[in-house]
Amino acid sequence: MARADPRDESSKFKRYREAQARRGMKLLRVWVPDPRSPDFQAAAASQAALLREAPEEAEALGFIAAASDWPEA
């Protein structure tokens, strides 16, 4: 199967972006931390440890459990 001409693809995306702009949408690109990174995993583990025994965490989890329809395991 022949590949599409890249110029056709770029114009297709250009038309899509223009249509989205006419609808009032704005393209936004965001860089976020990579959750596979050892630094990210260490920071997440550290923050989770800080919350593990915090009364605020128990209150938040209680609220979530009360507001959800999920059966308790």
C-alpha cells in the first residue's frame, strides 16, 4: 500500500487545527513528568508515605468511599 504524501497529511492537520480554532479551541501542549522515571517514582513514594498516616488522608478517603457506588472489598 502506498503511503500518503506528507504534504497532504500536513494540510489535513492544518485544516483540522483551523477548524478547531473556529470552534473556539486552542491547541495546548504540556510537558509532564514521566511516571516511569526513577526520580518521579521516588517522589511519588515519598509523598504517599507522608499521606499514609495523615488524618486528612483518612478523611478524604472516607469521603470518596461514601460518595462512590463501588462495593467495599
